[in-house]
Amino acid sequence: MLAAARIHVPRAFRPATANSPSAFRQSQRAFLATQADSWTPGKSVHGYTVLESRHVKELELDAIRLKHDKTGAEHLHIARDDSNNVFGVGFATPPENSAGVPHILEHTTLCGSRSYPVRDPFFKMLNRSMATFMNAYTASDYTLYPFSTTNPVDYKNLRNVYMDAAFFPHLRELDFKQEGWRLEHENPNDKTSPIVFKGIVYNEMKGQMADAGYLYWSKVQQYMFPGTTYANNSGGDPANITDLTHEELVHFHKTHYHPSNAKFYTYGNFPLEDSLAFINTKLQEFSPITPPVAEKVVKPFDSPRRVALTCPVDPMASPDKQAKMSVSFLTNKATDTFDGFALRILSDLLTDGHASPMYKALIESNLGSEYSANTGYDSSTFVSSISFGVQGMKQDNITQVEETIMKVLQQVKEEGVDPKRIEAIVHQMELGQKHKTSFFGMSLMQGLSSGWFNGCNPVDLLELNKNIERLKSEIAAGPFFQNLISKYLLSNHHKLVFTMTPSPDYGAEVAANETTRLMGKTSVLTNADKETIYEQGQALLKNQEQVEDVSCLPTLKVEDIAKKTKTYALEHSAVNSVPVQWRPTSTNGITYFRGVSVIPGLTPELKQYLPLFTDSLTSLGTHKRAMSEIDDDIRLYTGGIRVAPFLSTNHSSIDSTEEGVSFSSYCLDRNQEHMYDLLGSLVRETNFDNVDKLRTLIQGNASSLSNSVADSGHAFARTNAGSHLTPAGNASELYGGMTQVQFMNALSQREDLSEVSQRLKEIAALAIKRSSLRLALTCGEDQIPRNHDIASQFVSRLDASPMGSLPQPEFVPSFKNSFFPLPYGINFTSMCLRGVPYTHEDGAKLQILGSLMSNLYLHREIREKNGAYGGGAGYSPTGGLFSFYSYRDPSPQKTLATYEESVRWVVDRASFSDQELAEAKLSIFQRMDAPISAAEEGMVVFTEGITDEMRQTRREQLLKVTSEDVKDVASRYLLGQPSSHCILGEKDQK
């Protein structure tokens, strides 16, 4: 489910990658020339004045910046021959406190507007569209509403809804109470039940503040920028959210959601004139205003400051290694774009990769398990900052870590930076400009937004080559990076040393604070007040239950869905008896490599080690070379090397799987030999006896897995619930579920790793043999012969022995329930049931059923009524599991009952209308037909064995699903059938 909102913590802008084939280059360069009269600076177009037009050669695009004459609204258009067009409207929304008004307003604007007076047009449009992206998010000082689509009619439909929601929302008090916060009886129908806090954002932020990484980052911001808007939490702190009033929300919209405070972004190959003409008609209703001005510039510290706070105890991590600390420095203003560019590179040089000095001194030394959440260059504020720190450390080592950080900075200042590492970063930028992505326009917008809202010319941020050339000249002229370190780090008084240590009382203190706030509000209620609370609860229930006429909302039709599956021309051959799939296409001078090595019959014990094995191949180094040397070469010659467990369910049986290892990379065509040599050395020569590096890897993985649970708890719950039902579900749990989290944390506490090393060697003896290998290569037609020759050399060096196998017990489905107690103050749930394989005709019906249940029942019951941040159902067409889930859920037991009730709701319902079925189908095809990158073309058949014919059959089955079909599969596969469920959360919810 796409969330209606997301707290966005921007990181440094990394240039998004170009995806134009070379055939489009001339038309792109000619865009401004052919329409010079329209886009000449000073020219008036549909109520706008053109400020500048610029061709950005390195990204093969034309940028046009305009200003609305009447209101002053800014508009940036990126003209590029890309069919995945983007629209976005954003507003500067710096908060004055931590009550979360920007975030709650972001939710509430999407709850009905002047032209679309329905309860939640945003969620309804998710199913009336073929959008490739729809969302809204709140950053530190701005709020953005973006979407993307390849369909021109869809683009206009969504643009209409987004514009109306942003500028003309209803902002009803009932919607504020539902989305933000409210006092309500625990059971809204029972006056005798206790009055409690409820609200979607309130529960969302309870979960967000329980995320150790977010909690740390937000508190650093608070103390790094005192007296500014950044000291406030734009998402809202639950301790302050309950102070916000509906009147304050309405006032904030009036003063901030105005064209004079707005920025518009459009991207792609749709005509700019159409967008300008449409937007202009909407903005004519407004007169210019002077937007509120927030304090964004912090008063520099006279001397370094130290802050120490507490945080929750992580029950899965080592008890004595849960402290976090960092050292942060105030750096440049957003408008100093070159300094920002250079500091971003400096941050990478200091922290990124095995060869970086901070990694060696802080992580490889085992002072900490991984970097702190704020480590790196942060340009999300008007004055940027850079931080270095660790988590997963002993409290006794806090002083040593601080000293080590400062020692590294002093050492780099004195010794300089290895030129090879600078060359590697420049190579990554060159590769990034050529590497095709399917969401270039959206990633570009997200990267530009923070700087744009803080006074930068966004077009300047696009011109990467100018900054690269200046960087080269600065480095040639003198000790450039050393001078940056002196200026911004070693001689900087605005320095914050921030520590967090776990407290066993933290959770109880947060709960006590909530109880105190609740009592403070309920103790002063009169009988009349209580009656009003009850009546408002009833009114909200009635509003949520109301069957609405949504015919005012625009929609695509089933007829707009392509009848034929998009296919890709593939060729097949063999290299030294190893099967190879070739995808010849325009790749902008890049070769994409992927390999799968099947390992049949891994025992459950070895399966738990498989993720560690795959990570070891890119972490331990070889018997001949240290990982730091290899890592430098990987960055210098490739776009990275990724190795991971491979898992695929058979398309004709959910009780049959293919498991093993996948490995992939990509490189500029000129670097093919280097890429294959690096891949070969890692898969053949990794030194599993390097226990020092192995310990570092284990501790980092354990910390990273534990930290991911708070943000992705629903996924962990769903994986665990499904683990009892199919072999693939069981393997997924062992590879990346709560079982893996617990296993990795147990390994991190071992002193003797000799047994671990031995297990990795056992897997290595079974993995990546010629007999178990298949390859896929995507490249230009002219590069096939060269890739064939080099791949042949790569294969010839691999183990030629027959594929090994271990005895494996037959998997028998069981139906179990699990509970994992976690200190989040909020919960995650899932329930799973067995379905059918991909080729079974009922699979399409179950897919449509999941969409109908989510959109017509579960969204209302779990999110709107129960106050969870999200919830729904879905069917995995390849995995064969039907799953329910909830995210940041205050009432998990009630949600589990809702899952059961939703099945009965389907079965007892007379029928689903043609429009409801059409919307369900649109939501499925929205994902199926989303653009993919060149690297992903043909990968479904390579990894899953699903042919074009199978995909076409599935497409036809989806299109013809009827109301009777979904009711039938609900009765046969869900009603009264055995299931497994899982809850992650508070102990009292077990």
C-alpha cells in the first residue's frame, strides 16, 4: 500500500542517472532551439515569464525555469524524452513547534476538496489510475505532492486532483481528528470505555519515534539548530501533537499553501504549455501574499557543545553495545553549491567503503557495529552539516570514539587523500550519468527539492560537469580537501558531540508521559464535554461508514489497459556449457551482468548462514588482497557488486523452490574485463578465515537488521506468518525474517567464530559451480562478442565439479501463530494463508480479491477507524500466499479479528460492481506495467522461469475476473481455512 504520507529525511543530493538512448540525444539538444521563441528568457507564456532556459548536456535534458506573473509561484520544467512524466507541487512549510502541523496538514488536504468532495480522493485515485508513483511527504521545511505516469489522460486526471487538494481542500474537523489526533472512547460505541488518544499521524509518529535511527537523527537536529525551525519536528512529536488544534491547522494552510509560497515541478515529454495553461487558470483565483518567514540560520556556537540523552533498550542486541554517539559540524549554506558538492565528496572519501579512514578507524576496529544514523553530509537544512559517528558501541568507549574521529580528521588533513579514491568517485558520477533508471524524473525532483526550497537555483544543481571540472582545478592548485577539513571541521566551533545510551526505563517514561497528558485533558472534562466526545466519535464512525458517490473523481477504464504484455527480444546461447541469456538493447555504453548459482538441498542451519555467506564475498577480502584494495577497484571500474541469497518459487507448484546465490554488477563497456576479474576473484578466492573482518561484518549486519524492524515491522510480520506455509516462505524467514534477526544478533555475541567460518566454507564448497550456474547479460548488440569472450574466461576459472546436494527433509505446511515483544509503543501484524502457483487460473482471482478487500474494507477498518498508519491485503502471484498486514497499529488483536471479518464481508456481499472491479484491476496493472530499467528487461524469465506466454495468459486472466470469481475464491481459499499470524509489538498485546 502506498502511504498517504511519509516523513522524509533528505540526504545529500546524488545526481540521478540519465536514461535516454543515444538516438534521442539530438532531439533533446534541439528542444530549446526548435522552440526558442517560447522559452527565451523574458518571454511570457500562459501567465508566466521565462526566467532561464538551459541545456544540461551530461544529463541530456533541457531545464526551463519560470515564474507566475500574478502570484510569484515558481516552476521548473525538465524537458526530456522520457514517457514517465512527473508532476509535483510543493510548499515551504517550516514548523514553529513540534505539534506536527505540516505533516497532519499533508494528510488532511488529501481528505476531500472543492471539486472532489469525497472522503479520501487520494486513496481512491490509487485505484482509478495507472500512476507509476503517487505519494506526498513532509520534509524538514517543505511539503511535496508528486506523482508520475506514462498516460497523458491519467496525467491530467491526477494533476486536477492534486491541484484541487493542495489549494482548495475541505480541511473538515472530522478529518483533522481522524488523520491527526482526537480524544475518543476506546470503544466508540461504549460510553463507559476509557477515553484515549487516537489518530493516524499520532500512531504513525509513535512508531516513528520508536525507530532508533529516526529518534537519534531528529534529536541531533534539535540540538544542532537551536532557535531555528529545524529544532522542531515537522512530522510531529506525539508529546506535542496533542496540543495542535483544528484552527491552527486551517490557519497554517491559509498562510503556507498559497501560490506565492509554491514551487511546481514538471518532467518528461508531455507539452509544458498544457501544464502552464492549466495551472495558470487555477492560480488566477489568488492574489499575491508575502509568505511567513521562518528562522533558518542558527547562531553559530561559541564553543563545542555536548548533549547526552537516553533511548530504548533493544531486546535483540547485545546489552552492553547499545550506545550511539556522533560528532557534527555546521558547514555551508545551501546556496554555496560548489562547497556542498565538495563536502559531499569529502564525506564519501572519509566514510564510504572498506578503504575509507573512518570505516577503518571506527567500524573495522569494532569500536561500533555501524555508522550512526546521521553520519554523512546532510543538506536537508538551509545551513548544511556533516557528521561522523557510530552505533552499537560500548558506553565506556564514547570518549575513545570522539578522539578517534578527530584523530582521523587531523590525519587526513596532514596526509591528504589517495588520488585513486577521488578518481573512483568521479568514475561513479560518470557511470551514474549513463546508467538507465525508470524513475529518473522523480529521483531528480527529490534530489533538487531541499536546495530549491532553500534558495538555490535548481538548474545549477543539475550541472554536475561544471562542479567536476572546478574540483579538478582546485585539487591541482593545492591541498583542496585538506583545506576543507581545516575550514569546516577542525577549526569549527559549531560542533555538537551527541550521545544516546539505552535506559530500561525509557519505554515506561514515554508511556507515563502519555498517561499524564491524557489525564491532563480528561480530568478537566465536564459531562457536556464527554458527551461531545462521544457524539464526535459517533459522527466520525458514521462518516467512515458512509457509502459515497465517487463519480466526481476522474478515472481510467479497463479499456485503457494494454491487452498485450510488453516483451523483450532475448537471445540464448552457452558459454563453456553455462546457459547465457542475452538482452541486446541500447544501454548507453553499459554492460549489465547477472548470475544465478543454484544450491540444492541446503539444510535449515546452512540457510541461516547464507545471507552472511553472500555478504562475506564483498566484505572479507581474498587470500591475496585486502578488501580495502578490492573495494577501491570495484568503485573505480564498476557500479558496485551485489551478492545475495536467491529464492524462486516454481511457477507451477508453490511447494517447489529454487534456492542459491545471485550476483550482479554493471560497468562501462571499456571496463568489462575489470568487472569479470573482480567478480571471479571474489567468488573463487574469498578468505573465510579472516575472522577480524568477519566479526565486523556480523556486528554490522546484526545492528542493521535490528534497526530495520521498527520501520518495516509489517514486512517482518508477514514473512514470519508465511514461513509456516510454503518452502519459499520458510526460506524467506531464514534469509531475512525475525529468525535471521535473532540468529545474527546471537552470532554477534560469540567470541569464537571458528564454527561460523567453517559453515561459510561448507556453503562455498556447494556454491557457484559451472554445473549450477546460469548468466544473463544486457548490453549493446556490438558488445555481445566481447562479453562472450570475457564471460568464457570467467566461467573457465570456476569449479567444474558436478552440482552438490544435501539431503533435505520434505516441507510440511503447519499453521502457527507467533509473537515478538518489542519496545515500540505500537504494533505490526500479519495473517497468511496458502494459495496457488503462478500458472493456476485462481491466482488472478486472488490478486483481484486482495485489491478489493484492501480498498473497500480493510483501509476503512484498520486505518480510518482503528487509527493504524496502514493496513490491507494482497496476494503474491509468484509466492502463492494471500497475506493481510497492518503497520503501526494501536490495536493488533482487533486487527486480527478484522482480517477474519473481511473474508465474511466478501462472501456475504451480493456482488462487486463493474466499477469496483475495474478499479481493482487498474491497481494491479499499475504495478505490472510500471516502467523498468534496461537492466531488468527479461529478468522475469531468467529468475522465475515465467515466459512471455505465461505472462500473457496471466494478463488475460486478470482482465476477465468477475464478481462471482472473487467471491468463489474467497470461499474456497480464505473462509474457514487454516492460517498463521504474527504480531510484533508491545508485551500486553500478545
